[in-house]
Amino acid sequence: MRIADVQDKIDHELVSRAQIEEKIGQIAARVSEDYRGRDPLFVAVLKGAVNTMASFSQAVSIPVQMDFMSLSSYGSGTESSGRIIIRQDLSCDVRGRHILIVEDIVDSGRTLAWLVNELKRRGAASVEIFALLEKPARREVDVDVKYHGFDIPDEFVVGFGLDYDERFRNLDSIAVLKPEVYQGAHA
Ligand code: 5GP
Ligand code: MG
Ligand code: MG
């Protein structure tokens, strides 16, 4: 789905599909060099990172393994509390593995900080992070994002895997919704 298909609901586009693909290609080239011969395991958190994982894993030029985890943050609201529940665990044993976490967006950083810690606790040989988007203004926890895509302003974004109320994940670029889309949901 493209911006034009939901034009009435989109306020503005932040990152185009071409920009996403170009950035993913550049980072994939670096990662391919850094991980050559190390049999890396790419780990993504469902569901938001699925599109990033799909594009990124195809753009690297080395064989990789992929695994997925579903997490939920304790409590409700839009802030993640940092108390994490595993809804669906990885299927791989991470002991001794070189892991690259593939993330859609880093907001407070709490989810990612928890995940890095958890993978190290399970015996991973190394854990690094690729995040397509970051909101620097919202960072609360210090996490070292080695492979970094785009910094974006403190606005709620959808598309390329990111949802609002489970919608707009299949938009092929990153965009900000019109305010009335949110207001409509609570009317
Ligand atoms: P953190 O633990 O860094 O606060 O939360 C990160 C998670 O919150 C992301 O993986 C994503 O699921 C969600 N999130 C943070 N900012 C946004 C946003 O602007 N749009 C959407 N759709 N999800 C977001
Ligand atoms: Mg995520
Ligand atoms: Mg979401």
C-alpha cells in the first residue's frame, strides 16, 4: 500500500520507500563485511520489525539465520514500562551466537535494553543492534545502536511494519497520520 492509496488519512510522509531501501542497502553492505564468516543470527521483535527484517535480510550478501520474538510491555498506554513479558520466544539457542537485533524504531530504548540484556544472559557471544528509526528526543535508557538508519522527530509514525491500532503496517513508507485518525478511534 502506498501513500496515495490512503491519502486522506496521511498528514505527511517522513521517509520515502526509496530512502528506506537506500539506507538499508548501505547498512547491509557494512553488516555483510562485519559478519562475514561469523554465521550471524538476526533477531527481530514482532510485529513491527518484520518489514525491516525482510528487506534487510535480502540486502545482505552473506548467509544469515533469522529468528523472531514477541514481547509485550507490562501495563497499558503508549509508554513502555520496561517490564517485559515474552509472548512468544525464539526457536533458536543463542548460546555462543553472534546476534544482530533488527529493530524498527527505538523510542525510550527500554524494550531494546531488556532484550540485549536477556540475549547476553542466555550466553550470546555478541549482541549488536540495527535500528531503522530512532527518536533521539524520547530516549530514556542508554542503548548502543551500532547500525543506525534515520533520526526522526518526536512524532508517532506508521508504515513499513509500524502500526496504529494494527493498521498501516503494510504502508510501503514511513508517515505521520492526520490527527483525526487518532481522534476517530476514541469517538
Ligand atoms: P521503547 O521500548 O523503545 O520505548 O519502545 C519501542 C517500541 O514502541 C517500538 O518497537 C514500537 O513497537 C513502539 N513505538 C515507538 N514509537 C513508535 C511510533 O512512532 N510508531 C509506532 N507505530 N510504534 C512506535
Ligand atoms: Mg520494535
Ligand atoms: Mg504497535
